[in-house]
Amino acid sequence: MGKEAVAEEFFQRGEELLAGGDKQSALECFRQAYRIDPGLARYCSAYGLGIALVERRFKYAKGLCEQAVKTSPNDPKLRHNLARVYLCFGFRAEGIRVIGKGLEINPDYMPLFKELRKLGFRRPPVLPFLARSNIINRGLGILRMRLGLGQAQDQSLKALSNRV
């Protein structure tokens, strides 16, 4: 068995472990795959995600995932991993931006829709020049909801969310 096949085996095993919730073991598999073939973008990205989830090293994890995206910019899985790194550390706006880029590349990539759906949807504030928490915006937002204004916008968001 060649080293590429061994690396792929580690990678596949890591994906299974991560899906099963065993982040630590998944990280070890991703680390082995990355050490064998550091030039392969998906190994680099998965290793970065593992570093973020287990070791909580944001800069290193982000760097690995960004490097992977630069190497293979049309792979939505790599953007999904980068978004998960951002979200893992609470950078919601940046995570959503990366998800949006991924959906521009491949609008049918369901894991990105699932990630977006987990984050939830919010309508923009009624008066965008005021903070969302401003009492005027809150009151107008409640009024808008009670009157059913902006329902066309809600329908399009629900349609997007139901694609999952």
C-alpha cells in the first residue's frame, strides 16, 4: 500500500470519527494524513478543523484552513471547514461570510445550508442606522412582526432553509 493510500485511509477514518463525535481521535487521524501528504488541501483543511475543535488554537487552525482554500478555491467542503473554525471561536459574521462564498461556488452543497440553518435567520433591523437593541428598533420590529410586514422576505428565507 502506497503512502497516498495510507493517508487517504487516515483521512477517511478521521471523517468517520468526527461524524461520530470523537474529535480527539479524528484529530489524530487528520494529523497523520496531513503529515503523510501536507500538500493535499482536504487533509490540510481537516487537520485545521481538528486543531480548532480539540486544541482550540485559532490562528494555526485558521491558517491551515485558509491555505487549503487558496490551494483549492472551488471546493465548498474546504470553505465549510473554514466557516466551522470561525464559528467554533464565536466569529459568527466571518463564518456566515465564508458560508456565503461557499454557496456561491456550489449552491447545491447541502452541508453549508445545514450550517446556515443551525445559525438561524434574522431580519435586518427596521432602522438600520440604529442598533438592533435600540428600543425604537425593538418596538418597530415587534410591530412589523404583528402586522405581518416583510412576509415575502420571510418566505424566501424559509424556502432557502427548506432546501436542507
